[in-house]
Amino acid sequence: MNEILKFFLEYREAIFVIILSIFLGIEVISHVPSVLHTPLMSGANAIHGVVIIGAIIVMGHAHGILPMVLGFIAVVLGTLNVVGGFVVTDRMLEMFRKKKTQK
């Protein structure tokens, strides 16, 4: 119990910033109109390319099996998120394209 209390006291500023950012994120997302929600989420998913680059860098500096496995999982999940973001964006843009008339 003392270790947990010591951890919270040592990192209280970081914990405070994380809690505030959670509340700020909820407040911002809740006020986004539903028309803009899909484009914002697909863009955010595409930004996860940065996560992939970071995971690859971590895997390059890994000195054990656990960091290598965690890095690989991060690369796989980040890639799925990026691909999903582009798929959602493509579907969304497909709704605005004119339909071809068949003769």
C-alpha cells in the first residue's frame, strides 16, 4: 500500500494532467456534431502511423523478448487502425460520389 501511495505522490502532476486530458477529451468529443464524427475518427486513425513508427523504433532497440513482442503487437494493432481509418474514409467518400447509370 505504501508503494502505491508513494507512486501517486511522486507522479501526482502527471496523473493530474492525464485526468484533466481525459475530461477535456470527453468534453470535446461530446460536442462534435455527428456529421463530423466519422471524418475526425478516420483522420485520427490515419495519424496512428506515428504509433507504427514508434513501435518499430522500440523493436529496433529491444534487448529482450518482451519488448520485442510488445513492439510487434503495437505494429500490428497500429497497422489495423491505419487501414481501418482509410477504409472508413473510403466508405464515407463513396456516399458522396455520383452513381453511374446503367444503360
